[in-house]
Amino acid sequence: MAVIFAPVMIVLLLLTHISQAGVQVQDGELVFPLESVKKMKELLGKEDKPGSSTGRSETQVTYLQLCLNPELPKDLRPVCAKEDAPGIFRRLELAVNDPDLCELCVNAACSGC
């Protein structure tokens, strides 16, 4: 009985670990938890000023301001050091435009369902 129980326990522990990893959002080689990307999008929403135009340079400034925000999740902070940080943040934001779709894995940038 103990011989069968040990492998079953190992499988259950592995499944628990995998299920806790949750949905991931990927941009190229970079992979982030969906919850972190949702928080990033929420912070970007706070940065938007009502009635302002969102030109390219204005958008880049908004993404760079995001890096100064202490509420930015720690796993997204390394993006700030990258040369293409505004582009990466923009693509992550687009990936979770409809977070319900991402959680259902309709979006190719999301994995881990």
C-alpha cells in the first residue's frame, strides 16, 4: 500500500505546484504572471489623464512613469531596465485588454491554463 501511495502523493504535489503557477503572459522570452500584468494595466489606467491625447511620445512617457510607481509588481520591474520597456509594457497591456479572454487562453500571449 505504501508503495502505491508515495507515487500518488508525488503526482498530487506536482499538480498542486503547477496549478499555483496560474496563467502566464509572454512577450518574446519574457514571461509574467497574469495577476502582475493586470496590476500593471490598472496602474496605467491611473496614469491616464482624462481628455489627453495619447500620442506616441506621450504614451512612452506614461510607460516610463510606470517604472517610477512603487506599486508596480516586482516581477515587472526588470522590464524598466530594458531598452524597449515602453514597447514591452504596451504589448503586455494589449495582451490583457480583455483579461477574461486571457484567463480562458484565447489569447496566444497567455499560457498556463
